[in-house]
Amino acid sequence: MADERAGPDPAARAAAADVQVNLALVIRHARLPRLHRRVLANAGVFLDRSSYAVLVTVDGLGQVRLSDLAAEMMLDLSTVSRQVRRLEDAGLLERSVDPEDKRVSVVRPSAAGRVAANQLNHAWQDAFGEALANWPEPELREFASQLARLSEALRGIAEQQPS
């Protein structure tokens, strides 16, 4: 009986393994402390990786309940709450009462938080632009499309309930 974990085709399974290995390397390299420090320095913003992730996620969502933020990031509510508190203390996020449900808090980026998120996004785009400078534009667009497809598929798997 064929191993059904990555499809019945051994060639497709081997190709999927190559994707996994190379994507793991990309993630490892993108998370290198030296690169992280360089991007932060170029942005003029200094946050730890966890705070960065929360800030850019809230910035992308605009205004969000803490429970929805935790679900979006697939993290425990207590973990997200600690990060939000740090970002509030730094003046990058603001908390208020949800206008639809007064029992619930929502967070949104402050003006300074929007500026910081924008600077960080531009600094990361510059770093990726440098890494991909020799790629033809059509290949970059196809690569971005395939990465988005993979991201959606992985999120779908992550959201499935274990059997």
C-alpha cells in the first residue's frame, strides 16, 4: 500500500520533501539574528521577533479583538496578551473597548505603530529585493503566486482538527 501522507506518487513525495527542506532553509536564514538586526536597523525600529509579528499582524488587520488576533496568529491568548501589553507600553498599539461588545477589548496600531510597521515592511522588502535582485520579474511573480498557494494549503492543514 502506498504512503498516502504526501500523495501516492513517489516522485511528487520526493519533490514535496525538497520543497520542505528548502523552505525550512529560507525560514532559518530569514530568522538569522544578524539579518533581523540589519532589517531593524534599516527600519530604525527595534523590536524582538515576537513583538514584530504581533505589530505587523495588528497593522494588517487594523482593529482586532485579542481573541481574534490569537486565532489569526495561531497562538495562545496569554502569549498574544503579553506581546500586546509590551507594544502598548512602547506606544505602538492602543487598546479600547469594542464598540459592538463593551465586555471585549480591541487593539489597533497607534500612529507610531503604523509608522513602525510601515518602516519594518519596507526594510524587509528591501532585504528580499536585494536577495532576489537577479531574478526576472515574471519568475518573481510566479514564485510569489506559488508561495501564496503553499501558504494557504498549509494554513488549511493547520486549521484541521486532529483525527
